[in-house]
Amino acid sequence: MNTILRHKGWIWGFRSTVLLYFIILVMLPLLGVYFNSFSLGWATFIESISDPIAWKAILLTLKLAIISTIINVVIGTMIAWVMNRYEFFGKSFLNSLVDLPFALPTAVGGLMILLLLGPGSFIGSLAESLGFEIVFHQPAVVIAMVFVTFPFVIRAVQPLLEEIDPTEEEAAYTMGATGLRVFHKVLLPSMAPGIISGGMLAFSRALAEFGAVVLVAGNIPGRTLVASVYIFGEVESDNAIGAAAVSIILLTLSFSILWCINLVQMRGRRL
């Protein structure tokens, strides 16, 4: 079997299949978006991305994605730390729940948020009595983004925590270092590549979220209308050029983030 797999014909066939798969499912759709954006020229593209509603949607998406990423970085790192360093009842169940956002359709996640925090729910009614609302406002969008990107930081940090040599911590404690100093000088440098790459993945995913957001945002231009929902609205309005123009902004940001993640991971391997 190994002799057959080493044959040049088989190797060429495998490589060609992978390359064809990549071209058909990844490259052609991406090129199609760029082609449609510039099909009517630069003037039309500039006009599309200069639309005030489009820019407000993009800037709002960036702001809320950054907020959700910061929350995920802090909470995700804490959860990864607790699950790695402590034994407690239900740990395996909690560990399996971490991947739940990957398994659920994002629309189901949005419905869960709507039922839990909506006007008719206990939490929603309590929030209204205190003078603010959650659903159909920016906090609901942040919660939806946090939910769908929840696993990224945790799953990126966990393997790094498992690789840390306990003797390094013991040596630091022996030399009189406090717990905070040990975390800052010993643990954080080892965890940093996972925190950074997980945070970037969470940010990139939050930029593109649609299913959960569209149910809880209210989609008010300039207030809760995010870029993905704006793109959907433009497609529904038969304005594919405008939708593709905004899509290019998100694609370019995502490509830049993935490139940065690759650099961080390569640097982490060298260290």
C-alpha cells in the first residue's frame, strides 16, 4: 500500500484533487465577489462603499466585533485556565459545551438569545424595569457575537497550557515570586500566541456573523445594522454591486487577520 501511495501518479492525483477542490470552493467564489464589485468600474465601487449607511454598518460591525473579542479573550482565557488547572464535578460536560456554538446553527443561537433576553423574558423584563433594553439594541449584537465566537480563544489556549512545564512555575514560586508575577512572567508568554490567534479568529468570525445577529439586532441603520445584514439587504434589493463592495471590505479584513494569525503561529513554533 505504501509503495502505491508513493507512486508519482498517485501523488500528482492527490495534489490535483486538493488544488481543484480549493479552486472551485474557495478561489472562484472569492474572485466572483471581487469581479462583481469592479464590474462597473472604480467609480461605481467608490460610490457603493461611500454610502453613509454602508460605512456606518461597517464601522458598527468593527466596534461591536472588537468589544466581543475583548470579552472572549478575557473570559475564554479564564475558562481555559480553570479547565486545565482544576478538577471539579461536571468538568467533562462543560468541556463538551464549549464547542456547542460550532454544532448549533447560528440562527438557533439567535433564537436562544431572543427567548432568554427578549421583552417577554424574565431578564428582559427586569432590564426594562431598570431603564434599558437588550434585544434589538447593540448589547444583543455583542452577546450574539460572543456566543458564536466563544470556543476560539478557549481551544487555542488549552493546548498551550497543557504544554507548560509545571517545574517552571515551581521554580518561580521557590524564588519568591508572587502568583501574579508568575502568571505575568512565566505563564502569559506561553499562552500569548494562543490568546492572540484565538482572539483574531474570534474577531474575524464576529465580523461575518449573520444568523444570530439578524434575529436580535433590530437592524436599524446607524444603530444596530451590521455589515452582514446590510449585505443581505442589498442582495434582497437587487443591488449585488453594493453588496459585493461591502463584502470586499470584510474579505480584505479577514484575509489580513488570517495572515497575521499565520505569522503569530509561525513565530510561536520557532519559540
